[in-house]
Amino acid sequence: MGQDLVDLAIVLMENHQFQDALPLLLRAVNQNPSDWNIWYMAGQCYRFLNNIDGAITFLSHAVELGADHPSAFLALGIAYQLRNRWAEAIEAFRRAIDIDPDYELAYNSLALTQKKAGDLAKALYNYDAGAKALARRIVKSMVNDPNNPIFKYRDTTGSLWIEYATYAAIYLACNAYGISSVAFPTGEMAIEEGRTERHAGLYWIDIQNKKGGTERLYLPNYFNTFREALRKDVAYSTLIGNRGTVLEILGRYDEARLHFNEALEFEPQMR
């Protein structure tokens, strides 16, 4: 019976019918008060119905019951943020990041709260940290297999994404056993690889260097695939655009313009 209520509430929430979903979840939580997820969903309904105090009450209990779920801490932090309770919001976001260091949404909300609280330096740092978290999440999902799709070179007006792709490549190599150095394709190599597709869908090849160590050479398809992953994920354009706003407030207008342009270029398009 309780699960039927939850299942129906989920459907209602997916259709943004929070007013109808909430009574079902309140009944379900009475039947199963130890289920953190029911408290979490009820708290989300309260938030979307603009009952922020109710959201804080239910989400606070959700994190007590499900202390290892970063989504619950994120939701609680957002509720605190809506009440201008900056310190509590920041603590909730930090708890979410402690659980999942690659949770880019938590970094974005943390930075937004710091911006609202007037701590622009920390906001600037954490928007960048969020983009790096997204980059890590992308590369950790990349499987180096020749059956991967091959993405061709695409000209981009901005180059911030290349910095994050390079950061992610180094991060990935540093966490791989036996990799002593990394190398990136030259322009000529990229053109030749695009012409011949010699390495098919691979993202990198590991070769022995002259010092006897293993060097990881990243291939053009790594960068092209990383770029397309960013283009499909609204988190990147959001983080970069928000960082641009902080740069603009700080009077760093040239840097801000670079961020705004890249955010616009990488904003997912509905086709």
C-alpha cells in the first residue's frame, strides 16, 4: 500500500502536480517513517509549493535518515538558501560534496550561495571547481574502446573547455597505474588522425617512452568526445555563465565576456 502511494506520487511529481503528490507522501511517511526518500520527496513538494519551512523540516529529517545521499543535502541546502540562511545552506552543500566530490550541482549551488552572501572570491573558485567536477565525471565514464563513436573536429570560438579537457586528461592519467607522463596531439597529428581514423574510436594510447616509462598519448577523439559531452550537459553552460557573472561583478570584464560567450556556445540546443 505504501509503495503504491509513493509510485503514484512520483508520477504526479514528474508532471509537476506537487499539490496532489504531497498528501500521498504524507500518508506514505506515516506508514514507513524510516524511509529517507519519502521524507525527501515530501520536502521537495513543500519547496516547489513555496512552503520553505515545511521543506526544511522534512529535508532535515531526510538527511538524518539517509546521511549518505548527496541529493538530500543538496535539496536541504537549496531550502536554506531560499530562507537566506547562508551558513546552513553552505554546510549542507559541503556535506553533499563530501559524499560525492564530482557532484557539480552542489558546487553550483554552493557558489551561488556564496555569491548571495557576498563572498565573491569563494563563489568564483567553486564555480570553477564545479566545472572541474563535471570534467572528472565525464572522463570517468569514458571507456577506451575502438567501438566508440568518432566525433569530428568542430570549430569553437571559446577555448575554456580545452582547459577543462586537459585538466580531466591529467586527472585520469594520475589515477591510472603505471602512467608516468601524458602527451597531447599536435595539429598535424589531429589532421592525420581525422583523415585516416587510424586509432578508430580510441581516446588514448599508452606507449613506452625513451625513459622506460608509460606515456599516455591522448587522441583527437578524446577532445572531440569531451567537447560533445559538454555540449549535451546544461551544467557546463550554467557553471561557466554563472562564473562570468561573478567576474563581471568583480570588474574583470574581458574574462567575463569569454565566459558568457562560451556559455552561450555550449548551451544545449533543442532540436
